[in-house]
Amino acid sequence: MPIPQLKSRTFRRVQRRTPGGKTVQHYHLRKPKQPHCGGCGAILHGIPHERPVIMRNIPKTMKRPERPYGGVLCSKCMRVAIVFKARQG
Amino acid sequence: MTMFDVGRVCYKIAGRDAGKKGVIVEVLDVNYVVIDGATRRRKCNVKHLEPTDQVISVKHGSASEDIAKALGIPFTPKKAKQKKEQVKKAPKATVKKAATPAQKEKKA
């Protein structure tokens, strides 16, 4: 029987074959879900989604696109925002 | 006659320099122009530009400094990259470990 904390759904169950041939259950921590655009809700590209300890060690430029609103808005929404600003003057 | 003629002030709406102002310096094609200003001098697709109603008198092959003045943007000349002098590191003095009797037996 697993220890009670492993029954939580924050862990995902993975079946693994041992060298002896038995199939055992392993408990893995879940990764965070993919980031979504703040405007339209589309999945953003170029952004890794890993556990905090990994994300802390990735350099900042490898975690978001190199453009305004990179990591916040998708490219389409970003263009709409920039055009709006440009037309204002 | 398109809006994208030499001298037209535009905003870039795509890429890492999106939101920056520039002037069309040269027209290459129906689709491509050369832009300069707050962005560096570069070829650009017309679809990535948002034209404004401002037209500046710009000569065909103006220097970046003149364009920056015309737009009213502070001009920062590009720093020439200085090659770092490669200092050769002296090789570390390593002490070779004498082979232990067990290792000697393995080799044999």
C-alpha cells in the first residue's frame, strides 16, 4: 500500500517494469500546464513549462520570446496591441 | 502608388523591435523595404509595418544619424566590437597517481 500522501492526485501514476520482470507503480510529480495568451487564451510558444527548480536555472532569455509582450501575449494579440498604440500616436 | 514610399514614417509591428518607429529609406520590392530609425537598418516586409500619416524628406541613401535627427530620436552609434584578447591559461600541474596494486593486477 502506498503511503497516504502518495494517494493525492498531485502525483501521477506511472507503470514501470523492473529488471526482475514485475510491473510496479511509480509516483511522479506533475509538470505545470502550458502558458496561455493573456488576450485570446491560445497556447504560447517558446516557453518551457517545468517544475520551479528547473525553471529557476534556465536563463531568462530561454524562457520567453524576444519581443514585446513575449510570454504574455501571442504574436497575433501582440500585433493588435502595437497597431493600436501606433495609431494613437 | 502605395503608402510605403521613401520617407514614410512607420511603426514596426512584428519582431523583437516591434513598437519602434522607423523611416522607409529604400523600396526594394512590392513586398520589401529597407527601414531605419529606432530599429537598426534592415530589410523589412511591408506586412510588418504600420504606416503613419507622417512623411519625412529623406534622401535615398541617408546615414542613420541623419534619419535619427529627422525623427527626433536620440542616436546611439553602434559600438565597434572589441576582440577580447585570449589569455592562454597555463596548464595545471597534475600529479599522476601511481597505479595501485589492484589496478596493476587488472591491467595484467
